[in-house]
Amino acid sequence: MTAHVGRRAMVSALYLHIPFCHARCAYCDFDSRALRGAALDAAADRYLEALLARVDALGDAGALADVRTAYVGGGTPTVLGDRLPELVRRVRAWCSPSELTCEANPESLSAELAAALAESGATRVSLGVQSLEDAELAAIGRLHTAEGALEAVARARAAGLDVSCDLMCGLPGQTGESWRRTLAGAVAAGPDHVSVYPLTLEEGTPLARRAEADPALEPDEDLQAWCMAEARRELVAAGYAPYEVASYARPGHECAHNVAYWTGESYLGVGRSAAGMLSAPEWDGLLALLGGEPAGPGVARVRYVQRDDEATSFEVERLSRREAIAEDLMLGMRMTRGVGPELLARAREALDEKSVGAAVDEALTRGLVAWAPDGRLAPTERGWLLGNELYGLMWGLAADD
């Protein structure tokens, strides 16, 4: 008999990982297997059987009852074809999220699949556009073209789905002018949401190995900083509001799932390499499904990563109350709105007034934050550009005196 989660469990977000793609991009270090044809069909069927059973077990335990946002990521979920709407329907059998996102690559999002996703209950797709310059796409190993990306945006919009576009700066061969063309093309396509990320070279990836032999492939950090600032100027001018360090949205189209991550809400991760975060009582309530030991004394929050397909192995990290609050302050500073007076009051009470005051004063002195009229402490443009400095100040509060 499955143990049911107590009413203290208010898990509001669900992440499901699909570790398959048709080809690994040159910069990718995510957990994903590049497969096609019969090999993909066989592997996907096995994986989905375990994933659906996991969703059912969590649903039967009551763990999904309060989920208001779900996100299917990867990998490339759209390589699942008709299996992806089936997964969406299974999630909706256990909860009623107001937002349900599926990641997609342009070449694997057909008009038929977009329509099926909308019919099954998906509300949003996040498209890995990255660039609207064919040479740049080829340099990072993407399978689609600029034309294909724009067609995919149109297909998703025609199906009635909200559309987000991911863009990357610092790509091999990218220039200021080519970045401006990508931004202009993305805005003209009319997505509801745009995320902008600087390329990072992860050790062991094909692009990192190529850069060792040809340093010209290393991302130019000055160009990346200019690209990020230029994206903010162009997207704001086009009606997209910056609400998070890397994300812009038309009014009412912010990604609720990402906001949950940055504001300390509990979330479940399902599938190999999926990460979750639960309060100590929530973790203990789901121990029969998550394995391991109880949270234990002094633990406020538990983070975990599923390490296998069958959900029998998990990597677990336990955070004290001090660490959890410092983490909330750090992640909250990713948001344009910053952190509110309630969180600051909890921090002062849990961490002590002196240390919190010193960190806040230091951030103010460096020009990284400013007080908003409603009492929120929000990052300035300088704090946005020098985010790592700001995040480090907040996370530094996790250390014991």
C-alpha cells in the first residue's frame, strides 16, 4: 500500500526528464542519448514505461495533487513523437497544472505533433532556436536551419501553444551584427517568451575539445556581455519585460515553472538526471518512493537527483535552515523583482541581523542592489551584469559564524 503525503506537502512544480535526442550538440553536456529509428523506439518505449509508472506512483501517493506547473525537458522531448502527448495526458490525469511546458527542437516539432500536444493538455513549448544564422547553427551541431526554426515557431503558435525561444550568444563565428539579426528575427517571429544564454564550454564536449586546438572558438566574454545587454535593449523595446536574469516575457507569459525554481518552491524531479527539491517533511513523507534515509535533525531542505532509469538510485544533499534561507536569497536575486521583506525578515531571524545587514550593505555599496519602493531588495543593472558577485554575497550567509 502506498503511503500518502501529508497535507504539509505542497509540491507545486514537476519536472520530467527525457534523455534522448537525434544528435548531441557540440556544446552539450546534458544527460542525453543520441538515437534514431528502431534504436530510439526501443529505448524510448522502455524508458517511458518506467517514467509513466513513476508518475502513477507519485500521483497515487498524493504527491502531485498541488502541482500547478509541469515541465518536460531533455534531451529533446519531441523526438518521442506520439509518446510525448501520451506523457502529457498521464501527468494531467493526476494534476491540473495551469502551465505545462514541453521542450522542443525545431526539426522534430511537426504541425501534427504541435496540435497533438495542445490537444493533450500542453500549454507551452520551449524551442531551442539558439541562433538564426545557419553558419552559427552548423558550428554548434544543431540539426535545424534558421528557416526551420521560424517555421517551428509558426507551427506552435498555429496550434495555440505559448512559445518560448532560447537564444545563445558567444557562438563560434558570431558577431555583433549577426546577433542583431538573430534578435530581430526572433522578435519578428512573435514568441511569447525569450531566454538568452551565454555559451559556456563544458569539459569533455566536442566544442571544448575543438577550442583547445583553436582558441578562437573560445567564447569572447566581452562580446557575450555586449550581446546580453543588446538583447535586453532590443527585447524591452519590443515589449518583452525582463523578469529573470536570462528571461524576457510579454505581459502574463512569464515561465511559472522557472519562477518556482528561483523562489524556493518545492518541486519533484522524475526521470534519469532529474533534480528535485523538497522540504524535510515532504522528503520524509515520500521516503518510500525516494529511498534513502529520513531528512534528519537540523535539516530544512533536501535536494536530490535521480541517477537511473528505474528510480532506485538517488544522489541526495541535505541543507540546514541557514543554508536553505541563504539559497533562497541567492536564487531570488536572479529575479528582476529581487527578494521581498518577508524573506529578508526570515533571514535576519534565522541567520542573525548583523550578518544579513552586512551582506545587504555590501551589495548596496557595490551598486549590485537597490531598495524598491515596496520594500523589496532588487538587483540593479550592474547586479544583473555582475550576477556572480551578488549571488556569492547571498550564498556566503550560509556559512556559520
